Amino acid sequence: MARLRAKYRKSTHGKEVIQTFIAEFYDRNRHPRLKRVSLGTRDKSAALQKFARLEREYMAGLRDPWTDPVDRDGMLVSEATEAFVKSREGRSEKTITNYTDILHIFCESLPPGMMIRAVEARHVDAFLNGRDLKATSRRTYVRHLSVFFRWCLKEGLMQHDPTPIKDRNRKKETRRVAEFLTEVQYEELIRTIEAVAVLKGRHAPDGGRWITDVIRLAVGTGLRRGEICNLRWSSVDLHNKLVKVQNTDDFRTKSGHERSVPLVGEALRVVERLAAERTGEVDDFVFKGIKGGKLNGRHLTRRFCHYRRQARLPEDISLHSLRHTFASWWVLRGGDLYRLKEVLGHADIQTTMIYAHLRPEALREEMEKCFGTGYAAKEHTGAEAIEIERLRAQVALLKAGLEGSELLVSLPGSQRNGR
């Protein structure tokens, strides 16, 4: 026996709306007796068509919902996106959110009940052209859609990649350093936050300190937003002055690799003060949200953008610019790019190399150090020259096959113990 029913959810206005349609199959001789299969659509006509086909296949013995609940040949776009997002589990929260948001918008642009195998380049092109996207945003959308379509090809859900050829063959632009704060802008941002907090009075009893603490830590360590929001006290080693960026049950680093980041200067002072203000030994988050749980990343971004506007900083400055600020200041102050790669947690040195042009004189300094004195052998004097002459004489004796301690004793710098 099979039947079609709707699954409801409450909307933001408190009203019940259809979330999706479900096909239910019942057999008292099976375990479990009732098997539910999501049809992946809120459109009733599309759900009826798909349910009718599934019921025919079930009655004809061509399909068993208990062992083959996923209809791959006739999978809807919404079903494919849901399965794809599940396959991304283990990646960072931000990555999964980006895929979910972009694919949801893409699904909304397609006709209701459309099969994934029916998606063509014209559908993708119409979706991209139908939105007022800047060049950077368009590349982001294309990149996420391409990953989704390649996964569908690998899973056998599609026969070809519907990404428009003009976007697929677009030459990769040279990466450039994103906007970062100057020392003056950094100080102005901190002063603005503190000034606004004073004006608000009782509404900001901590003087806006929580977000200035986040800013100081981000600029002093280069940690990403997710790494800051998910930072726990168990990952803070004040004895060795380190922060360990680790994978946990509810968080995974962007590259999947763990690393240790030294704490120095303002970042160290912030963490030491927060540690002194802790109450209890619970392994909680370093930065807490309003309700005492993990600090919400989107709330942090919104508050940062609010204060950025108050400080009249460029619109290109974002929360992630604090990470670029750390990297840019590192290079401008003479830091090594390969060590910077390890601190930032980049998987590839090419990602770190976008900061190399900030200090071109560093190449000249290194060349002067290695080749500035010419190619001639260095002249040695004093004890160093005596030791070199002794070693050369020993090599000469060995080559000649001579043996005799009397000759060795007469060499410059020799000792009676046979050295």
C-alpha cells in the first residue's frame, strides 16, 4: 500500500506551510512496516507525477523503497542538492552554508519538479544573467555550481556538465591582495567602537570590549572567523603561549589540517585577561554569544560592518580583512612567507604568495646577503685559518697514503693527543 502526504513546517509568521511531499509505503511483513521516501518538492503537481511513477514501479516489483529509497534516474534538482550538501559534511560551516544558499536560489529559479538530468546550460545561464551579480560574485556562483554538477556527473545523475562554456573556459584572473587595515585605520576602528560604547552607556556595559577583543586577536593571529567563534579554552596553551586550531566534532578547519599559532603582543594580553576573568573549569568557548553559547559568526560580521561604517572605513573592508591585515603586516615588517603559510594554515604556498609583492625589496636583501660580496672564496683569518690549513694538510696526507704521527704533530694547530 502506498499513499502521498505533505510534510508541514511553521513559517516565520507562525503559519503552517508545506515543506515537502512524502511517499509512504506500508508492508506489515517488512521491517520497518512503514517506509517514507521524500519526493523533494513542495509543488503538488510535480509530487503527484513522481508519486504515480514510484507507485507503478513498486507494484510492478521494479523498485523496493526499503532497499532503494533514492530514485537516481528520476531525481529532482532539489533532491540532488540535498544529497550533495550531505556529501559535504565534515567541511567548514561556512562552506556548507555557501553551497546550501547558492543551490537553494538556483532551485528556486527552475521550473517546479524539474529533474536534475534535464538541467541544461541555458537554465544555468538564465540563472546567472537574471541576477545583478558583480564579476567576483558570478565567479563564486559558477564555482559552487560547477562543483555540484561535477558531483552529479560522478554519481551518474547527469550526462553532461551544464555550466555555460563561456564561464567554464574563463581564464583565471591573477589573485591580488584583498583590502587590509593600515595601522591608522586599525586604531581608528578601535577608538570608534569604544566611543560608541560610551555613548550607549548601559546598553554596552563592557565598553564594546568583546568585539575589540575579537579584532585584536584576529589581527594578532590571522585566525579565520570560524576558528575564532569555535575556539575553546582546551585549545589555548598559555604556558607555551599558543593557540591550537583543531578539528572537533562540531568544527573542521578549512583545509582539514590542524596547526598551532603563537600568541604575542596584544593578542596574548587579550587571551590572558579573558583567562583571568574565567569562572569555573568548564571547557567552554573563549568568545561567547548573548545566550552563553558559541559566538554566532553572522552576528559578529554584522556588528563589525556596523562599526566599520561608523569609523568611515572603505566598504571593501570586511571581517575577513583582519586576517589579510595580519598577513600583510607580517610581510611588510619582514616576516618570511613560508613561515606565514604555516601560521595561516594555507594548504598551498601559492595562496600565501599573493602577499609577496607587498615587500619587493625583500628579494634584493636576500640576494645581497647571498651574492653581494661576489663569488670569490671568503678569506679566513686567525684561528679559523689555522684550522682550515690543518684540515687541508690532513687531507693531503691521506691522499698520499702517509702514516705517521710525527708529521701530524708538526701541523699548525695540532695537539699532542694526536688531533
